[in-house]
Amino acid sequence: MSENKDPHVAQSGTSVESVKFVYDFTEGNKDLKDLLGGKGANLAEMTNLGLPVPPGFTITTEACKVYLDSGEEPAALRDEVSAHLDALEQRMGKKLGQADDPLLVSVRSGAKFSMPGMMDTVLNIGLSDKSVQGLAEQAGDDRFAWDSYRRLIQMFGKTVLGVDGELFEDALEAAKAAKKVTVDTELEAADLKKLVTKFKKIVKTECGRDFPQDPREQMDLAIKAVFDSWNGDRAKLYRRQERIPHDLGTAVNVCSMVFGNLGPDSGTGVAFTRDPASGHQGVYGDYLQNAQGEDVVAGIRNTVPLAELERIDKKSYDQLMQIMETLENHYKDLCDIEFTIERGRLWMLQTRVGKRTAGAAFRIATQLVDQGLIDEAEALTRVNGAQLAQLMFPRFDESAKVEQVGRGIAASPGAAVGKAVFDSYTAVKWSRSGEKVILIRRETNPDDLDGMIAAEGILTSRGGKTSHAAVVARGMGKTCVCGAEELEVDTKRRRMTVPGGHVVEEGDVVSIDGSSGKVYLGEVPVVPSPVVEYFEGRMHPGADDADELVEAVHRMMAFADRKRRLRVRANADNAEDALRARRFGAQGIGLCRTEHMFLGDRRELVERLILADTQEEREESLKALLPLQKKDFVELFEAMDGLPVTIRLLDPPLHEFLPDITELSVRVALAESRQEPHENELRLLQAVHRLHEQNPMLGLRGVRLGLVIPGLFTMQVRAIAEAAAERRNAKGDPRAEIMIPLVGTVQELEIVREEADKVIAEVEEATGTRLKLAIGTMIELPRAALTAGQIAEAAEFFSFGTNDLTQTVWGFSRDDVEASFFTAYLEKGIFGVSPFETIDKDGVGSLVKSAAKAGRATRPDLKLGVCGEHGGDPESVHFFHEVGLDYVSCSPFRIPVARLEAGRAAVTAAGSDHR
């Protein structure tokens, strides 16, 4: 990849003073998102395309990073802002905040990655007690001017000065109540003028200072507030949730104001070039007459469908449709557009590649391929494994007897059931106690993010597909129904009244369907997803909506399978799981955990083996286990005929196959107190005491158990060999691989391998069958990874056991730490994500990488795989592709996700190599 030599971007050793910190909209383009943020880069791109964008300029992310690092803005920033402001004033023919005909600007955040509502925006900068009169005269509308002024004080007070937003809301509600109206548009100029006075008093009381009248002071304070909002609690939480790096900073966009609240021939809206919920082409979006942009996304007033704009203002509608087509063809993707109409003139305020539901993502990707806008490789970058996993979740059973009580806008699909809660705090509290909850609000705002993350789904009585709740829920893959107007939500009394008068109290169970918008009382049963039915072979592409989705998934999986290098195997311990995995596209078994075969009624046999005092007792237990093991392996080889089956020899922590020491001690004590015979229990207790371990996960397990208990591993190897011979003699094609667990030194592997080779040779001679059984090991200890070159001398394959490797590298037990301190570590930003969920590339990953390199240096044909659950994690799959593994193995239901991500990893790597 070539170095970035843009002279405007800070290079190593470049002084801050020489860096350009401000770009006019005419100077940038969509490829400068790192520098200009997504919003600024796209405003520049639309300007370059000749679209109607209000003039303005962007303060770069570099300026933000300097400010966040030092606590002060770059010394050169003020002069650069002044120069660009002067140019803007000359172009507009008016000055910021001048008394007679004021220039007003918005100050808006804009990071590289979309963070809807998480950072700050201030509109109408430049209004003051003097300029509000000039704005009224210039617009010929007193009401508009005072409405704009009260909006500025409200936004500036909350965002910049830190005033509690509820104080402004309460004052606004009081003004509407006094006037006996329900919406703010019914307030007249005199009412709004009084409200401005009230708002200024709130600022004075809460801040100890007057609302600033100097327009430049307003702008400078707003810019700093946007910088500061990068590290606001809700922004940090959102970044952790979406895995956005914390060191990017935000750009700041200063844009000349255009007004949608100038009367019925003005308005504001949000449009999508395709439906973000379904992916279908058409006219999708919301429009609100006589309003500013924040009114739409806040969901304060219910909008009309975008199609209504054709009736309201056909000229603007036709122009918007043409611009939407231009943008989709230019970006070659679904575009999310914000626009304002000012007295019949259309202005574009923002565009970005729009957030979409999982189903829409798959449909849109295949549609764009069919339209010739993108190729298969590009299509794979438009979907991801997390979206595919969402599509595999169950959905409501429409044939069940249900009580529907409302219907809103299907904003983000899924079937969510939970107890009704009416505030974010309760949602988090109940969720942490193990309750599933549905967060119900009139409308959500960024302060509700904690509760939205904790909830199974979100239900609002206001807002549309472009409201805060809808946009954030789609981004998180969370079920959401918005704008269910017939539901009366009373957050103060913690209740919701549904048509017919029934009251849903906090704690009552409700169900919401984000695909249809339907709201139900009680718990609605679920049925399998059509995508799962497709992978199971029970559904095939067809014409209705569900089958259309299946068709899109089918095509994307075919794209991925053609592109990927990594093979995908399954973690499966029985024939049923193996067959399911094969239907899901598994190319073998990467991990068969034989200890799972010894649970249930076989546990007693293993217990007797481990506690045996004599060779005779041990051989008796092994003799009983051998045919059971052989039967298990015959069934596996039949299910996976022609594909590799990697069988891990017994690897339980010892305590899993021993009686509980406390229970056994109680039984012995009771027997003694009652003077009952207890010789067997006492003997067993003595043996358990002898074998008791303080930390079984680091004790007598894996290869150590096989070396300490003679005959255990050779019994398993014999069962594998005999099962393979039986299957081969039945004209099958068994491809068994024997894996030795928890090896820390090559000597352990050599001893076990020598014994295994003898057993295999005996079975070959006895059955007259030539067996090709590969023998390898798990790399799950740091020492094994560090001595991989030596271990490869005795191993034909490595399989990285990343679950145990993560535990031993970090020095903590998964069973204990996830419940104790992981939540705190995630909240404090120590972990961006649990290292058990996504591989720790710097620590665990570096051992995987070095072990793979050392192993292949010793044995160039060494097969490399991974069998921890990281094998099904999308981000981890990309890492395993990069370090050159041959396959990943994961649980059956994660196989489609791993296949898709393996294809995406190959495409991404090819793109990087090309660049």
C-alpha cells in the first residue's frame, strides 16, 4: 500500500503549525473521510457533483486530535477558521450574526464512521437579541425568527453550556399548555418571544452567565463542544458497541443555514434511495413541513411519507428523485440523504452510505450486482457475518393465537419478547439481573443508548424509519418498531395504554415484530428463520418475500465459496451434529471432543478407570469403553464420509469425571453417624482426595492424563483405527485425524505418537486395511506456541485451541472472569471486546502467527487450523486468513457465518494486495 503523502495530512515529524486544519467544501472529496469525517467528505463530494449544497467548511479530525491530546486547539486553527469564515461571508453577501441581515451557520459533528445522535450539533449560530430582529425582517416572518432563536438557545444551552435539557422541554410544554395547543408549530411569535426570555433565564440561573450575544463566541464555543462530545459517555459507549476506534476524533462542519421552518412551502426530510428495512427499490423516507432537521430524527412530530412530497411540492420532489438517482449511481450503494426545502428551493445537507437491516444488506448487494454497478467481490464487502447471524434468528409464528394491540413502522427486523420497561436505567438494571426487556419510549434520544443496548427490542409511539430509535437500532441489529401512534406511552407513570383501554404496566410481557411493525401482548411463540430452513435444505429460492431473501443469501454464499481460501469445518461430537454441519456447508470436522461422548451413562466407566487401583480394574474399564468409542467413530465417519474428521483424545479437567468431593464427604459422614456400611464410599472418598486439584483447568488433563493412566489413549486410538478400517472395508472413505491435546513439549507428543503408531499398525495387520491416520496436536499453551518448531517434528498438523490459549496467555479462567470483572473492563475501555469473543491479535494472535511460521519452517506441508470458538467469529476469521491457516472450525450454526467471512477475508486481502 502506498504511503499517504497528502501535504495537508500530518506526517511523522511534521509540526502541527504546518498542517492544514480547515477545508472548504469545494476542496475535499469522499475519499478523505479520515481527515474530513464522513459528513464533511460527502458534503465535499456532493459539492463536486454540482448538487445544491449550502456553502461551508470543515475543521479536520487532525485539529480535534490535537485538542483532545493537549486540551487546547491548535494555534493556527482560529486564523484558518477566520479566513474561511471571511470567504463564506463574501460568498453569501452577509456577515455572521450581523444585525440587519444575519448569516447564520450550523456547527455539526462528523466522524469517519457514522455515529447517529452520539455527538453534538448546534443550529442557528449567529442569532442574538439584535440579529433576531434582522432575521425576522429579512424573512418577513416574526414567528420563524423567534422559533429559530429559541431553538438556538435550547440546543446551545444543553450541548455547549451543559444545561439539563429537561428544563427547556418543561418550559416548552408549559408554553403549549398555556396556549392550549399540542405541537410547537401552533405557538405564535409572541409565545416564542416569551419562551426565548424564559430560556435565557434558565441559562443565567444554571450557568451563572448570560447567553452569549457575540456570534463568533457562539461559533467557537460550539466547535469546542463538538470536539468534547467525541469523549462524551454516549459516544464512547456507542464506539465500544460498534467497535469504532477511540483515537479517530471527529471533524466539525460549519455550514451556512438554510431553513425548513419558514412556512408550508418549506420543510425538512430524510430520504433513502432504497428501503433500509427491506432493500426494495422505491420512494422511502420521511418529510416534515415547516420544520428543521432535528425535528425529524428526534421523532418529536410525526412525519408524512416522502411520497407525499410529490403532492406538496412536485418541483422539489422531482429534483430530489433525480439527485437520489445520481447519488446511488455515484456511490453504487444505498444512500441516506438529509435535505431541506427553503421556500421551494431544495438543499442537500448530508449523504452517506445508509445503515440497513441484515435482510436489506443481502438484497441490495445482489440487486447492485444485477444492475452492473458492482461485481461479486464488491458485493461481499457489502454484507457481513454478523448480519447473516441475525437472519438466522427465529421469527414469530404467525399461525399462533396472539393478541395484537398496535402496529407501527417496521424499523429494524427481528422477533423480540420481553418485559416492558419505560426508561434506560430500568432496562439496564433488569437486563443485568437476567430479565429480557423491551424498552418503550415516546421517542428515544442519545441518552437512551444504554437501555437500547440492554433491551431485546425498542418500541416507540413517535418517529419513523429515520428517527433516532430506528437508525441506531438498525446499526446495532436490534429489533425496533417506531411510530405506533395508537399506543399511549406514559413514561412518568411507567405504563402504556393500548386501544380498548387495556393498560400495560412496567413488567408486563410484550412482543414486537420489527419485520411487520406489529405489537402484541404477552409472549408470542417463534418458528425457525427461513434462512436456517434454507441451510437445512427445507427451503429453496422462490418468489415471495421470505424466498427472495433466501435467494439473496444463497447467491452471496455462492460468491463467498468461490472466493474463499480458508476451508470451514465443524466442532461436532456426534453424528447428528455432524450431519447438520454438513448441510450447513462444513468441509469436515475440525474438533470432535471425545470427553463429551463419556457423559451420561458412560461417566461411571470413566470414573472407574481413573480411580482404578489395579491393572486388572483398569483393563476391565478400558475393555468396556472400547466398543462404545468405536461405535461413536463409525457413526461420525459415515456422516462425514470423504471429509476429514479430527478427533481430540480425552481432554477433560479431571474433576468433570470424579464425584463431587463435598457430596461424597456428606454421604460418608451420614453413613458413619448412622453406623451404616460405607466401605466403598470411604475408599472412593480417599481416592478423590488423592486426585483433588485446586485448579483442575491447569492440572491432570489432556496429554498428561493419557501418560499417567496407561491404556487410556491407546484404547481411543484403537477405537478410531478399528472404526476407520470397518468403514473403509464397507467401501467408505474415512479420513480420520488424531489430535493430542494440551501438549507443552515435543517429548509428550513423541511418546503418545509412538504408542499410537504401534496400535494403528496392529489394527492394519488384523484387518488387512491400509490406514492413513494423521497425528497432530492442539496448540493451546504458550509453551507449545513458543516451541512450535520442535513440536512440528512429531506433528502432521496443528489445531490452535484458542479458548485455552486465551486463558493461559491472559492468566484467567473464562468461567470465573466473565461474570466477575469483564463488564468493568469493557466499560472502562480496557477491552474493546471480550478476548474470548474476538481473538486478541496483539497477544494470543501473535503466538498463533509465530507458531504457524515456526511450524511450517520445520514441516512445510504442516496443516494448520483453529478449533476454538474464535473460528466462527467474523473478525477473527479475517485474522486467521491473514496468518495463513488452512481452515477454521466452529459450531454448526456458525458455519455459514465462517464461510461468508472467509470469502470476505479473501476479497479484502486481494484488494489490499492490489492497492
